[in-house]
Amino acid sequence: MRRVVAVLFAVAVLGAAAAAYAGSSTPTGLPSGNAVFGGGHFAFYNTGTDRDFSLSATKGTSGSKAVGTLIYSQGETIVQVTCLNISGNEAVVGGIVRSSSTETLGTFDYMMFTDNSMPGSGGTPDAVSGLFLTGQQGKQPCPAFDPTVTTNPLTGGDVLVHAA
């Protein structure tokens, strides 16, 4: 008898939680502003050289600054995010190089990302450009996504582009 009561109680609690979740209008855990999150690896422009990246970038909806971190090629370059530009499922994330074994510290670098895990994408993998090196010191205007730039499909990982 105790087992039946415990099972009925658990079913009631889980049912109430599921109903509350289904009734919510926004997914749990997503920020109220724009955001790009992800990480993974890709073959760098079919050269056979693998590259890795990890990123977390957010920007509020009312003109706030972009913040976050972009780590490229197993920590070879670490960028403090100062730029986030989103259009649909495409994003540009960039900022100031803070640590690097190959790039000039303090320069503005950026990458382009495409989140293809949208409904109807047909299983197309997310894609990423290489790291663009501008050579410019300090914060720069955030470029728009350039569809003419060749991107690399991810061979592992995921990118989430969230537009507010």
C-alpha cells in the first residue's frame, strides 16, 4: 500500500512539473538578450589541420556591451569578447586578443558562426570560419556576417545562436 501511495505521489508531482514546463512561454536557461554558445572542432579549410574552439558570448537587448570569451585552437588564442552581431542563425563574435602564442596581444580578431541545427536544416552541420586577424589595435566596429566567406563544417561539437 505504501508503494502505491508513493508512486501516485511521484506521478502527481511529475505531472504538475511537466504541466508547468509546458505552459512556460520561453525555454528555461536562455538569456533575455542575444547569445552565442558552443564549442567543437573542424578541419581548417580542408588543409588537414584540425582547429578547436570554445565560446560564450552574450549581449543584452538594450544596447549593452557584448561580453564573453572565445578560445581558439586549444588555447592558442584567447579573445575577450567585445563584439556580437547576430542575424537569424548566423553570428559574428569578436574581441580583443588577451593571450596568444601566435597573435599580437591587444589586436581585434573575430570569427563567424552558423547554427544549422534549425528545424528543416536536413542534418547540415553547424559551421565556423577561421579566426580573422584584423591587425587593428583595440576595440573595432563589429562586422556583419559575410555569406561570401567560406566556412568549415564542424566535425564535432555544436553552436547555439540565440537572437532575442
